[in-house]
Amino acid sequence: MPEVILVVFVIALVFSPQILAYKFAEYLGRDKKFWFWISFLIPVISLFILMFLPETEKKT
């Protein structure tokens, strides 16, 4: 049973930058799928790039 908990923890840790990039891009009005996939290539750097991009005008 402890192995299952460890595997779930590791998977959550591995996918956390992608989920954060997806949600942050959604908040900024950017393309969510694009930033999700970019964060696989450069996980931490993509989050820093998103932090410094200006917010786009959201369509209502």
C-alpha cells in the first residue's frame, strides 16, 4: 500500500508544473493547451515566462 501512495505522489509532483501552467494561462487569457504542452519541454521556465506576459483581453 505505501508503494501506491508513493506512485501517486510522484505522478502529482511530475505533472504539477503542467497543471499550474494550464491554470495560469487560463487566468491570463492565453492558449491553455499551448502552455500545457510547452511546460512539458521547459517546466519551470514556462511558468516564469507566463508570469511576465501581460494579460490579454478576455472575450465574454
